[in-house]
Amino acid sequence: MLSEAALDALKRAREAVTNARNEKHLWLSAVQALNEAEQAASRKDSRSTIEASERVMELCRRSREQSKLPPVAW
């Protein structure tokens, strides 16, 4: 059984991905990390679920920060 902390982390990770998708700055790596969190949750692995969920939230935070930067001209 997943811990309450793992369930909460997974919920916040899903919300972060949904928000990033709606704001058009979702990174593929965040989606992949969310898939890892979902798989860990299906295995009832609380620790891995929390770790992957935290990675999702960090990637979504970074993508939001990057979207605020001016475009790079090459």
C-alpha cells in the first residue's frame, strides 16, 4: 500500500504536468518521469513514487522558468 506522502506527491506531480501542458511548456522528460512515478505507484513502491514525483515537479518548475526567458537567437 502506498503511503499518504506518496499519494500526495503523485497527485501534485499530475497537477504539475497538467498545468505545464495547459501553459504550453511541458517537457517530455517531465512526462517520462510521471510515467515512472505511475509505474512505481502501481508496484506500491512509495519511495520511488515520491522520488519520481519530485523529479516531475522540478522539471515542470524548470520548464516554467525557461518559458519566461526570451528566445535565443542562433
